[in-house]
Amino acid sequence: MRVPPALLAGAAGLALVLSACTTDTPDDGTAEGAGLTPDGEWFDQEEFDAQLAQREITPEGDPEQPWLQAIEPEWTDTGEFASDDPGEATVCFSNASVSNPWRVTGFITMEQQVEALQEEGRIGEFRVSDAADDDNQQISDIQAFVDAGDCDAIIVSPSTTATLTPAVETACESGVPVIVFDRGVNTDCMVTFIHPIGGYAYGADAAEFLVDELEPGSTVLALRILPGVDVLEHRWAAAQTIFDDSELEVLGFEFTGGDGAQIKDLVSQHLQRGSVDGIWMDAGDGAVAGLEAFEDAGQPYPVIAGEDELSFLRKWDEEDITAIAPVYSNFQWRTPVLAASMILAGEEVPSEWILPQEPIREDELPDYLERNADMPSLHYAKFGGEDLPGFPEAWTDR
């Protein structure tokens, strides 16, 4: 289905209208379609094709340790950064924030990985700053690490891409090895950039599942957190591309702010307009709230793409929903500190360290539920910390 460009503006307007009138019944009872041509600012056909192909490539390394695997790595020599005494080396970490459950889960895993490396004498002090999602604060944090002059490696998880790029370049110019992970920056000065396959692959996993499971002509509602974040925009661009080649009818997209109450309210409004057969989400931590809207409306559950957050996985299992859990591999939080220890030992690391990223499908659901049986609802199933010190209390007693 190809939608005229004019409807793209209409869909955006629809999101604003419904957000402002959170409980009112829509006046005209008609839903506008979503534009299915990706925004050129956020869509790179070559990168889209590369990420979809990477899903089929077997990563190098032990599959029992996916946080150390790498897809088609190009190794870089780090001998110039080797430390005579890694156990005394200070590793500094500038964190964007721990403002959502995915980041909280990941940071706990990182801290436990640090504890293991310190016990092995592979790194020394671990110094952390938290910018609380404030670009200016993170720029100041990185500059403070540089000015202190006693960091032997600097890890950065950027809050945004373009704004943080000069700060990362400053850290590189200080002469210490810099490691960037999760979100990227517009420079290649760092020793390694660590990330799962990416947003295009995530969005495609979710969209392809809906296309496979729904009958032609079925309706799909897209729920997005917010605009302007690269990894989220890439997820939606991938979904647009795949839905455009399908026979599904995309009703529109809604920005939810990741707020459960807003998700439930917006879905309820669409259900007042008519049937919704499928839900696509760019992040699934509010998926349960969306499903509750169907319960309140007395309508059957939709086919849904959530995420590997435990609340969604448990709801999926309890209600026997047709679902998939796309994954943005949370175990990636182990990799930066492991990379730091490798660099301090003078070992080669991938210059771009692409980690595996595989969704949880129905046949794997019982296994991941059993592995995480004691974990809280906001925990992420593919956190990869079962072998670390403090398991499981460090994650259950958060």
C-alpha cells in the first residue's frame, strides 16, 4: 500500500489531536492512514539493507557469550594503550542516564561485570558520571574526565548523536582510548564503537512478524515513543518500508512518550473508531498497557510486537497472545568494560563491534520466562548476566 505524501502530515496531525483529547470520542469516526515513505533524514537504504542482511550472518565467537561475539569484525591493534598494571587502571564511564528500565537493567549488568573484572585484576577503579539525559551535563562530565587526567580509558554512552560528537572528539584527543556504545556519534575517533545490529533490524523484525501473521487488509496501529532519536526513527523507517510492500492497512502512528497511561488511552480511542488487528511498537515496555485497552473494550487481543521486558513476556504467555519480542540486546552493557580490559591488555578489538540481535519468538518464550522467573516486571530477559557476581540479587533487589 502506498499512501500519498499528504497523508503523512495528516497522520502527524492525528497524533497531536488524539494526544490533546485523551478521553473524547473522535468526532468523525474516520482514521487516517500513515505515510509509508520513510523520512529521508532517517532512512539510509544501504544501511537498511546491511542490517537486514546481518541478521542472517553467524557472529564470530562463543554463542554462549553473545556479549563477546561480533558480526564481520575488522580488528584494530590497541598495543599503544597497553597498561603495565591493568589492575590499577582507572576506567571512566560517562552515562547518558538510567532513565528507563532498559538502561537500569543494563547498568546493573555493567556494574556486576566491573566487579568480576576487578576481582580478576583486569581493571582498577570504575568511575561513573550520570548526565540524566542532559546533553550539556554529559559534555561537562566528559570534559571533567579529560581535565582530571587520570582516566586510563573513557567509555561513553551518548545521550544524543550530533551534540555529543565534539565532546567525544575531545576525549579522543586526550590520548586515552575511548569506547562508545549504544547510541553513536558522528566521528570514528574512538577505538571501538559497540552496538547491536541496529534500529532497522529491530523495526523489521516487528513489521515482518505482523505481515506474516495478519490477513491481507488487516489494520495495524503503530505506537512510537518520541521523534528525533536515531535508533527509534530507524525502527519506524524499517517498518514503513516493509508495511509499504504489504497488503496491511496502517491506521496511523501515535507518539506515546513511553507512558503506559497514554498508550492505553490512545489505543482505546482507536478501538472506538473500529477494529485494530495488529500493534507495532518502536519500544515495547508499554505493551501491556496497550493490551489492557483491548481488555477494557471487550475486543480480542491484537497480534503484537512488544519487547523482551518481563511484564510483556508474562502477559504474552498468560493470555496466549500471538506476539514477538524484538530485542535491542541489553547484554551490550557488558561489552564496553570488557573492551576496556582488552585494550588495557593490548589486545585487538573490533573497530565497530556489532553484537548479535535476535528477537524472542514463541518457541523460545518458556525458556526465557524460566530463566528470569525471579526477576521483576521491568527486567529485560536478554540481559546476559546469569554468570556474573551478585546474580540474581543484584537484579532482583534493584
